[in-house]
Amino acid sequence: MCGIVGYTGSEQAKGIILDGLKKLEYRGYDSAGIALQNKEGILVRKKQGKIADLEAFIKGERLVGTTGIGHTRWATHGVPSDLNAHPHTSSDGEIAVVHNGIVENYVELRNRLIEKNNIKFDTETDTEVIAKLIGVLHRQNGGNLEDAVYDAVKEMSGAYAIGVVSSNEKDKIVAYRKDAPLIAGVGNGCKFIASDIPALLKYVNDICLIENDEMVVCTPDEVKIYDSSRRPVKRDIMKVNWSIEDAEKGGYEHFMLKEIYEQPKAVEETLLRRIGDDGKIKLDGISLTAEDVKNFSKVYIVACGTAYHAGMLGKYVIEKMARIPVEIDVASEFRYRNPVVDEKTLFIAISQSGETLDTLAALREAKRCGARILSICNVVGSSVARESDDVFYTWAGPEIAVASTKAYTTQLVCMYLIGLYLADLMGTISKEYYDGIVRELMVMPAKITEALKRSNEIEELAKHLYNRTQVFFIGRGVDSAVALEGSLKLKEISYINSFAIAAGELKHGTIALMEPETIVIAIATQDYLFDKMYSNIVEVKARMAHVVSIAKEGNTKIEKESTETIYIPDCADEVTPILSVVPLQLFAYYVAKIKGEDIDKPRNLAKSVTVE
Ligand code: F6R
């Protein structure tokens, strides 16, 4: 999705803004641009393609200015092009605007500006409408930018964050947030705005979170925040403990590979924050009492994509351990379903970014119905986190690659911790079982490290399977949830058509697709389901499929019917997903690498999906 960066201070803004934009590349974009304020007015440069294309375009030009805004655009209204790229300007060129999100009533506003104000438009974008509207209001109010922005947003519906500069208000950036991410960065003698923290890490670690319907005004010396009634708001500064290295590749060829290898650390961090020295799970800051939990008639887990796959494990774990019925839904369906949710529902929203619009809308729907909201988020202070009653943070660190890996494994860890915690309060598991699963979790970081040591084997597998056009993933129980995640990883970065199905469902239709040499990745880690799974492998093998099995170390029986077998370290059935996903992530990575795909920024995808 689009990314916004703004800087005002005493240094030249161009390089700082471009640096910031590069750190937002992970969000996905198709064009980029900057606007600088200098004594000649507002200077805009924009280009379709990558930031490198914009840099090449402006190379050799002396673009001065110590205040400016920049943007990476992910096209929604109007094709990716130089013209449609942001910033857009007012008719007199005095005001420039960058924008993330969608203005839903832009056609109406556009028609009105054409009819009443005789405004001419060069593009089909909603952002140009914002720039022209602010321009008209700015002229009408005698040239006050803050007034013009306030008056404009009153007329705009939708979800958006905007950054605005004007040629006649030097050293000032005005920004507004409504349902799209926006933060301000606080430096000594310089201030920033941005869509996400990595854009600022090179320059500042002090951040102010901007809430919905707030305006932020940055000058080199201060950040002022106002609410929707223009009352000043006092906001504490939040210290971000991520380092710039966390947001850089650190010697790895791709962020995705780095993040796969960061999983032992990410899982360890998430565990250590929640498991005390006594081996008990502590949900500090989460105010669920035994009475609350006993009052819940059900749990509803809602998320999108990979986070939804983590939620599927949550269903298995919570139902098995706490014996509370769990429903699970993708957020885009839940919100329009008129779901059966009330004050006896514990609603769990899972979102790495905490900014996914569908998840946020589902959360609001559940809240409206009276549910108790617990969210699992990776980004501190994100919208999902802020709108929840309680937040369970994953400590994965910044996830930059579009394909989620370490956020997923930490989400799995949260599912176990929540399952055990609820079960303990419900009295549905024994102390031995509780302690046993905690022990299994605590050794996961070391076991993921073991699993990663097999990467050469998986790279070899990728070398001889990369040119296949179709891959099936099958599994039973928790393995069927991992199958979905393995399949998503493969399709999103390698563009191979892959498909996941509960193994027992195969014979109800899908087995018709098996042909000689069809690739079937069979996840067979559940001891109690092994015989069933083995029969499914035999079934596809009988149709001459090429079967790659994922099994626990020591389970050599599986080799008899498998073309290839990848082993994961031995562990309890319950926790295998944390390990079995690792070879699947590596397989997707190596296949995409051999095919020469853009692994960290796959086509048509964005990291943080802030539109519906
Ligand atoms: C896949 C992937 C997406 C996200 C989904 C939800 O690798 O990353 O499927 O999981 O868009 O995003 P969050 O977790 O930020 O809500």
C-alpha cells in the first residue's frame, strides 16, 4: 500500500525523504514522488516505477529544500503512471499533497469542484481531488493551511492519511489521519511524518502515534497534535527499541530469508515476554479474569491471509485445551455476515501490521455487537492494537518482506499461550499437560535452528521442482492449517498455482487432478493421525504423484511411500506447526529465487492492505 514520508528541519530534505521511502518499499508500490518547499515555491518530481527510477530521473538536478513530503503509490484510482504518481498539487501549484487510502466520495467532490470552481483535473485520481479541494479552501480562507486541511477532511469520506505542504507556510507539514496509518517522528531540530516506523529509524527513535481524526502539524521545533474539534492533544513520546539493522538486510540476499532465519529469536522473544521463571504464562496487561473466561460462550478468531492460517491453529488449540467452541473466519467475510457475536464472545483479531482494513472493520463490527476484543499484533500502537480491549503483542521485530514468516511463527506461539492460559482458567487441563507444553515451547527456538540447518536439502529439492506448474499441499489436524500456509507462501512469491486441502477431503473431488508427477507436499507430523495420513499418501502415490513428505525425525516408515522426505526435529504433536512450516517457507523462497522472482516484493501484493 502507499507510503508517506515527510521531513522538516535544517538538513536538505530530498535524501532524507528518499531514504525513508526506501524503507517503505516493502509495502508495495508502483510509482514514487517528492515535493520540496523552497524559495521558488513547491517543487514536485515523480516517476512511475521504483524509487531508483525516480532517483535516476532527478539525478544531476539541484533539488534544494529543508522541508518536504514523499510518497510511494500503490495504484487504486488510475493506472500506475508518472502523471498519477503523488504528490498532487492545487491548481495554483502552491500546495502539494501525498495520500494513503481512498476518498470514497471523490467523484462527487470532483464534479462539484469542476462545476462551482471551474477546476481542471489532469488525472483520474482521488488524491488530485484532495489537492484541488485544499487549494480552493486555502484561497477562500486567506491562506491558512491548517484551516484548509480541516475544512477539506470534513468533506472527505473514506479511509486515508494525508501529508500537505504549502509554499507560503515555510517549514511546516500538516498531516491528517483517518483510518490509515500515520506517525510523527521527533528529532532534535527536525520532525517527521511517516506511514510506518522503519521509514524513520535511521534518524529518530522517538515516535508520536497519531490517532484517528487527528491533525498533526510539524515544524522543525515541535509536533502539535489536534483532535477533530481542533483541541490540542497531549501525546506521550514512544521510544522504539528497533534498531536500523532490524529494518535492513544484514548480509542476507532478501528480507524474506533474513526473516526466516530470525524465527528462533522472534519465537524466543515472544515466549520470554509471557512465560515467567516459574513456568507460568503471565498475560500482564491483559485483563481477562477466570470469571470472564467462564462467561464466554465462544471464541471468534478473525484475520486475513497468513494471520488467518495462524488463527486456524488457534481453533485446534483452544478447543482441544480449553474446551471452548471456536469459530474462525476471514475478516472480509465476517464483517458482512451479520455474525452471531455478543458480550459472551471473546473476539480474537490477528494482524501482523495491525492496519489491515478488513480486520479492523471486523473488529469494529464485533465491538459493536458487545464482544470482548483481544488482538494479536506485531506493530505496537497500530490501529488494531489501539482499538482492542487487550493486546497480545508478538515480538517478531519489523517484518519487511511481503510474505509473512516470522510474524506467523510468533502468532502460532501466541495461540499456544492463549490456549494454555484459557485452559488453566477453565480447569480443563492437568498441571502435567500444561507444564509439558510449556517445556515443548521453550525448546522451540533451538529446534527451529535445527530445522533451518536442512536448508541445503530444501534448496536441492527446489532445484528439481521449480519448473512445475501445480503443487498440492495436504495434511490432517494441525497439519492441514500448515498446508494452507505452505501453499500461500509458494503461490505468492513463486507464482506457481498451489492448492491446499485437508488430506481426508482429497477423495471427495480433488484427487481427480492427480496425474503422473503431480507434486504433493504431504505434511504428516501427527502421530495420532499418522496411519490415516499414510493412507492418503498411498492414494496419491498410486496415481503416480511425486510425494514430498514432511515428517518428524525418526519416522522412517513414511519413506517407503514418499519420493522425498524432509524431517523436522521430534516434538509433541501439538507444537509441530512451529517447525513444519520452516521447510515450506524455505521451499517457497528457493523456488522463487531460482525462478528469478522479486521475492520481497511479489507482484500485485502489498505488505499492509489498508484498502478493502
Ligand atoms: C502472506 C501475507 C498476508 C497477510 C495478510 C494479513 O504472506 O503476509 O496474507 O498475512 O495480508 O496481514 P496482517 O497480518 O498485517 O493483518
